[in-house]
Amino acid sequence: MSNIINKEKLMEKLINAKQEVKMLSVLAFDIDWTALREIWFDKINAGDLNVEIILESEEQAYKRSIIASNRRFSGENRSYELGSFLNILHAPGLDLRKYLLDRGCKYMEPVEDMKGDASINYKQCFSLRTCYLEIPYPMVKIDDEYYTCFLFTKFNDIRQFEQITKEHSWYEGFDKYIHAYLTDPLPNDRLKQNVAKKFSTEETSKGNHLEVINLYNNERISLGLLPRDSFMDTNYIKNVIWALVFTRDGKLLIQQRSKNAKDNQGMWDKSVGGHVSADDVDTVKAAARELAEELYTVEADEQSGHGQSSFLQVNVDKMKFLGEWTPDSRYVLPFEEVGSQKDESYFFRISYAFSKTIINSPRHLPTGDIRDVYTFTDVYVCVVGNYFEERMDDLKNAKYRLLELYELKDAMIDGEIQNSNGDWEPFNMSPDLKTIVHSELWQDLTQFADYLKKQFGRK
């Protein structure tokens, strides 16, 4: 048994929604948001209506447009270019969310963003998310009623929407589908978080909560985008950078992760590590950004320098990239420049093996769980200026130490290290740092450290 309604009837039901509206995929519905926003404002502002909208990503919209924009493929007299799809995709934010915010609508932000700013009874009544997984079937839940339509409704003039009632032969399947994408999980639900939230970013006043990065197959070919945190629960592969920071006398900088870090709490880790964002042109830019963020704090009163790069200024251009580390051909240039610029920082790319081999980079969570995270890792070595050691107190992001490579390896074997007071304390290494010490990369780092001592070691 089915019940078919037209676009006008669907709009009427949306306008008259009493408790909740949950929409999965807006392209197929192409809603007139301006006709809804004033009525919905009153209901959301009063806390009476819960609206959750899950958008496709632009990547998915682009894929849809490949067929829709070609009349030979779609068989339609009219076609839709990507711009048309993107206008529909962005309309909820521009026409609805912006209207609600401009009018000071309450209950617009996630509960976690309102800690300390709202009463204990605060609830979020409006959510606008972009999902980076394919949305196989468009759905609208209006109170207790489900409606769906042909996925490519935008390609034609049918504009028919079918109510999925309990008598419908597909109702049970749709109910599970809606639960996975839209419904908040039950307390004992092993999934803990629904698909749309786990693989999406939310538009809030503080911006998207999750950084979006590329996922890769085993050949390091990009398969699309996913939010950063979703890699914790999948076997998807992401691209990261590790940067090993050396002083000019060959000592390696390591850092101790804080006791309230998201993972690997209290462990001694590599100098710098970070995700390669979808906004990064390449991993060189990602490494420069991560190094600058880790090593430099905001400059306050040193704007009147003498042309020298200030140690305290945040500027990714301060990190000067000198290409691949190929010691057999680089005994003169560019190290003449490195030697003459005594307070500059330079970095090289090293070890292609890590770039092409999938590495497991486990995360020890505060709960005691260990999550496997799979990566392609581009490794960089950085040479900092002569006065870095004296300025170590300016590094505020973590607790740091400079060690000879043999000291690091001894600490790993012994499980303890001597502190500045001469006392011995436990030394717990992160999985990444253990991987570095146990891998073929260690020989490359030893060679690099020895080269620095020979060329720039203090006499």
C-alpha cells in the first residue's frame, strides 16, 4: 500500500510539522525554504520543533551533475549544471539557517558548544550537516510519517513523493535506514553514533567541528573525503606527515603528550605530526603548517625587527623547504645557505618507503581502548636555528626534550629516562615513536644527525 502526494502537499506537511522534521538529502526535494523559515522560526525558537537536515557533500552533488548536465545521458529536454545543484545544496544554510540566526533564534548550537553558556535544560533544536558518505535514498520524516521520492526527481517534472506507511512492503528496511542515518542511537546501541553524525560536519557558529581529509586505497589513490575523526573506527587510509626536528648539533626534539590529550596521553612522541587536510596543496605545505603551529607562538611586541625572522612569529613561510634529503649530492648546496642563515629553519622530505607503505598508527584512548589508524606517512626532517635550545621555554604546546638519538633508544630499551634534576622517571613511548626507532627510517635519521654534527656542530 502506498500514498503518493505532490510537491505542494509535501510543503503543507512541512509547514504544519508539530514536533520534528528530519531530512536526508535536499537535492531530490528542492524545498522552498523561504516559505518555511518564518513559521519554523517561531516553533524552533519556542523549543517546540526539532529540525535536522543532512546535506549531500559537494563531491556527491558533482557526481550527480555528471549525468544530469548531459542531455544525451539524462534524456531530458533540460539539464542541470553543477551550479544549479550547488544552489539547492547551499539554500538551507543561506535561506534558512542564516535567517534563523539573524533573528536570534534559540537552540541553534550543539549542546557541547553551549557548556557554561546555557542552562542544564538546553537542547539543540536545529542541526544542519554535510554528510560525506553517499546518501542512497532521500527521505523526509515529518513527525511520525516517512516520505521518499525517486533519487533523480530533480531531473524531471514528476515531483511525486511517496509516504512509506507501516503497511508498505519496504517499511521495515526504511525504518532501519532512517535509524542508521538520522535517529540518535539508544544508550545500549553498540554503534553509539549514527552514520550521518559520524561521517559529517555540522554547520555551527563556531564553524565545522571536524576537519575533512582525503581517504585512500592501498595504492594511495584518493577515494573521496571524510571527517578526520571517522578514521578511528574504519580501515580507511589517510595521509599524515611526521616531522622530526633536529638542532644543528644533531639532537632530536621529542614531545610528551598532555595528560588530557584525546589519545596517547602522557606518551613521549615524535617532534611534530599532523593530518594532511583537504585544503593542503600537498604534504610539503601540510608539514610547513604543522611545524609552524607547533614551534612558533603568536608574536606580540616584536613587530619592529631588523629583517630577521622572529622566533615567535606564526608564519608558514618561515619553514623553508629544500627538497628531498639526498646526502650523496648535497654536501655543498644548499647547506651553504643553511650555514649562513644561523637562525632560520629548513626542512627536507625523507624516506619514500613510509609514503608508499601503509603504516598502523594506533591510538590509546582514555577509556583503555586501542584503535588502529592506518596511514600513508610523508616524513620530513627539520633543521632549526642555532638559538633554538635557548628558546625552548617559548614552546607552549607540550613538554619537550632534546635528546641524542642513542639517548632516545636507550630510554626506549630501559623504559626510563633521567630528568633535569638527575632523577629517573618512567619513559613511555607512543606507537609512532616506536615505529620510527624500529624501522629502516632510524638509519636515515642517524645519518642525518651525523651529517648535521659534522657540518654545523658547535665547536
